[in-house]
Amino acid sequence: MRRLSRELGRSAMAPYWYVSDKRELLDLVARKLMSKVELPDPDSGPWEDRLRQVVTGIDAMLHDHPGIATVMLERMLIVDRRLMNGIMDILQSAGFEGPEVFLSYATIHTYLFGRYQVVEIDTPDPSTVNPSELEDTLAKLVPHLKNLRGRDFFNFGIDTIIEGLKAQLANKRKKRRG
């Protein structure tokens, strides 16, 4: 809060005229950022496409504003229930019910916000890794890292989640028939 006050050229107590503490300020920032994420109209396409659109929108905000993922991971229920509700609506329209909606949402939430916790870990540049110091499997795979970008990891993750959710729905239908 002091650093914010210095950057704004105000007294150290000035922010407290508007917010009670740092947590409230972070909530306001996160809420403002997430308000920019659009929820697609229920008739705009298949549930998978609508889910991907929302998750990609959230990811773009998290990517463009480093550090906000930590706030969102801890405080999504408080910060932006609109997006949570929108994602749960999409999941229900797909055929998930009751506890399945919460389980599905938790998987998406954990992946989306948790991945930024992993990204913040200092990953070595593949060109600086000596393959002779690695186990056999890692030594063979590390060179492939140079061709992968953050978007590749994101797309693979969300594709995997959506395919997993589709499989859950297919199993559910099969059990009802059987």
C-alpha cells in the first residue's frame, strides 16, 4: 500500500479512504479485470466451444496481469461469481448435474489458476541444460521444450479437460442406458 501511495504521489494513508486493506484493493482489481471476460450466449454454440471461450478469456487476463492468478485462485467465490456462475451454466447445459457441476468446475478452476503457480517456478532454458546430467527419459525429452510455447501448454490442458468432461458425460449416459 505504501508503494502504491508513492507511485500515485499521495500520502501513505490515502488508499485507505477508498479501501480498508490490501486484500480489498486486490479484490477490486481482480473483479475489474475479470469483468472484461465475456460469457457467450447459450445459443452461440456447443458447450465445449462456449467453455473454451470463457476459459481462454480468463487465461488472457491472467497472462496479461502477472500475479493476479494468486488472488483469483484464493478468492474466486468473492471476486467474480459471474464467471463461476457462467461456467457452471455451461456445464449444466452440457448435462452435468449437482455434485458433477462442482467437481467439473473445480477441475477447470484448479487447472486455470493453478497453472500460473507452476509457471512462476523458475524453469531452466533447455539450451542451458546438460543432457548428460539428466536421467535417460528427461535427456531425450528436454530438447522438445524449445519448440513449445505457453499457448501449447494451455491448449493441451484445456483440450484434455474438455475431452475428459466429454468422457464423463458419455459414461454417465452409458450407465443410464445400461
